[in-house]
Amino acid sequence: MVSNSEENFQLWITLRNDFRKAKKEKNYKDIIYYANKIIELDRKEKSIGIMVSIFLKDIGDAEYKLMNVAESIKYFELAIKSFQEYRATHKLNKPDDFLKDIQVVENKIKKVLK
């Protein structure tokens, strides 16, 4: 009998593969769809260890490509907050872990606002 955690892990693998395919094909609507499904899965199954911040950033990028400026900024801001929360609540390998990621997202917001 397969446990719920094992089922969720298999779902994670499937969603991640579908997400990667959408990114490769530059299918922005699918990027948003699969990223949201992955974030939803993270809420149910924290043990997988999904880095939600990255998917929030990718949603922001996709929204920007679809010309949804307000949505892109919203998701970029959520990504920054998520990176900061991760830094505050997890043991980091280096003191500057994810600071570059935060800077990249901040620069994306500046670009969108130009």
C-alpha cells in the first residue's frame, strides 16, 4: 500500500516535469498553472521540501510575459517575502544564501516598473 506522502512525492515529480516542459516551450499559462499546483502541493506536503520562492518568481516572470504587470509585481513581491522567510527559518549553508536571488527579483520589479 502506497502512503499519502509517497503519492504526493510522485505527484511532485509529475508536476515538476510538466512545469519544466512548460518552461522549455515558453508556455506561460501552463507555467503559471503548474507552479500554482506545486505551491498547493507544498501546503499539503511540507516534507517534500519544495522551494516555493522559485515558483513564485517563475509565476511573476510568466505573468510579465503575458503583459499582466500588476500580477507579475505581486508574485515577485511574494517571492522576495518567501526567500526572506526561508532565510530566517532554515539553516543556511552560507550566510549570503538566497541574497542574490532576492536581488534578482528586486531587479525584475524595477524592470517591470520602468
